Amino acid sequence: MRKLSDTIARLAAMRAAQYPKDQLDLVDRLSDRENFGSNPGLLKARAYVPARLPPNSPLVVVLHGCTQSAAAYDHGSGWSALADAGGFAVLFPEQTRANNPNLCFNWFEPRHIRRGQGEVLSIRQMIADMVRDHDIDETRIFITGLSAGGAMTSAMLAAYPELFASGAIVAGLPYGVAGTVPEAFDRMRGHGGPSGEKLAGLVLGASDHKGPWPTISVWHGTADQTVSPSNASDIVEQWRGVHALPSEPSVISVVDGHKRRIWRDFGGRDRIELFTIEGMGHGTPLQATGADALGASGPFMLDRGISSTRHIARFWGIAPPADAQAASRTTSRPIEPAEFTRTREMPSPARWAEPARADPIRSVIETALRQAGLMK
């Protein structure tokens, strides 16, 4: 029987073939970093450091999705380009085929997501290496990732919460909700898993940390059929419990045509934000054209008229605000009370903006798992 990894690789090649070749040819702006530690997770370390980086600059850690490389995700998201403007360094941990044939971070394997073990320890060692070599401000370290990289971002924030000022999870999953391949696929579909206080308990029990806790930015497309949008709600629920925040958001607005919800603490400080990108499938939302453009569209890098990279960096306070001309083109308004009652929950699958379409990658994977007796 054909291996599941072979099936995923063939399907990834099919999806890549849908895009013009010139979109897949890119300039690799990243450099390799060697000898950063014992590296129990067998990851590669890649980085971008702007010329003449000032002392005490921030560091952003970026985790790519399955089938992607660090260079491809940087090309699509534009993080290294923004680093030049914002004056911060960027670290790109990269998965290896020896560790995962499909280049996915192993977000569902307990040995890779526990503090002091596996891939999370490798990433922790990379960060320490960057801090030492580039005089990084240890109070301004941030992390973000897409899909499996988003789920591994959840793992890093849980395993090393004292390390990060904030994190951003794009089309990812909460921490600790799966421990096997079948469980991982069930959670991706939005089936099963803990809820309520148990979600927060997974983060609270992952380390001895007692706070303060990282702030969280969550991004998800309402038509994502690879990782169910319900996972975005679960991530918010997990961290809302950690921060002890009210159940209802403090602010609901529309930014660049997409809903943004903010949960604030009792001191009025933003702790969690949730962007739901209407009608978007699985990927990172970009603004690939216009004055505020950043990055490039391609596989899983989706032009939806909003740059998640810019907005995340502004949420973290490490990117310059939009100039007056760009701001005048940006739609940001509060949602009226009547609209709030209609929109404050994540859309259910029946209410997705686009008609439901079969996801060929997930369908073939699930069929293979069922034939192997690994999924019902």
C-alpha cells in the first residue's frame, strides 16, 4: 500500500502546479545558523538579520506550514522585508524531511511539545543563540506560524510562556488537544477534544509559569476545510481562560473588510484578538497589491486584501503604523449592536461565505487512514 507520506507529497505537488512557475521561483533571503544547541528535534535554523540591527532589537520567530520551506513562507508572508522597515531580527526554524517527510512540525507528538524536549527545545535553543549573537531585547520576543506551524506556535507559547511577549496563530490549533495521528485529524476537522476550563488547564499545566502571560493574535478563514474554524474559537477559549478574561469580546470591529474581535483585561489592555477572514480557505491572509502590499500570493499564501503580517507586527508594537494615506484607505469601524448579535460567534460550516467544496488533500489522507484502520 502506498505510504500516506507519499500521498501527501503527491497532492502537495499537484497544488503547487496550480500556480505559475514564476511564483514558485524566489530569492532566499535567509541564512543558515549552525551549532545552536543539542537540537533534539532535528530542525534547521535559518534567520534574517537586517544590516546595522540596533542593540536591544526585537526578535520574531516564524514557523512555516506543511510542505513549505522557511524561505517560501518568508517570500509569501514578507516577514524579512518588514524586518528591514521595523528594525527587528527574524528566526525561521525549519522542519527536515528526516524528521517529518511532509515538512510538518510535529505539533501532536507529546515528545516534541513538552518543555525541555524535542522540537520545542530545539526552537528554544535557536532563540537563545539569536539573543546571544544579536543582543536581542528578551522582553520583545514574538512567535507566529501557519497551520502545523501555528499549532507548534501554540506549543511554544505553552511550553515557554515566560519567553514570549506575544504570539500569533494562523489557521492553527490549540495546545495539547491531540496526541496521535487520528486525534490530530479529528481535531483538524473540529471533532472531539477538550473544552472550557480543560483547554486552559493544558497551558497552565505545561510549565511552572504563573504569569504574566503572552498576548495572543488568532487568524482563521471562515471557509477553511483543512483546519476547521472552530479551532480558532478553541484557541481563544484556551487563552481567555489563561488570562481570566470575560467570555464576550470587549470590541468588535471591521478592519480591511474582515471582522476583528478584541478581549481586554480589567485594566483595558488588549490581551487576545481574533481576525476571521470571510470566505478564505486554508492559508495566511495577505495584501499582495496596493500601497500597503507585503509578500506574494502562492500555495497557502492567499491575497484577501489584508496583510496579517503587518497587522500582527502592529499588534505587537514592532512595526510602523500605517501612513496617513494608507490609513485613509483602511476600513476600520465598530460593529453596530444589531450586527453584534448576528456576528459575535464563529460561523458554523453551514454559514460559510463560500459553498463547501471537498478538500482533496484531506479527503485522500482520511481515506488512507481509514483503510489502515487508524481512523473510523
